Amino acid sequence: ALKNEGIITQEEFEAKKAQILRGSV
């Protein structure tokens, strides 16, 4: 998959969200 600025896949979004949530707690 191409990595374009500001454009992420649903998978990447969910992974990033989970990462942020773990890091915040």
C-alpha cells in the first residue's frame, strides 16, 4: 500500500488508535 500524507487505511487507523490508547494509559 502506498503511504500518502494524511491518508491511512482502516487497518492503520485502528492500529494507531490502539497504540495511542495504550500509550495514554
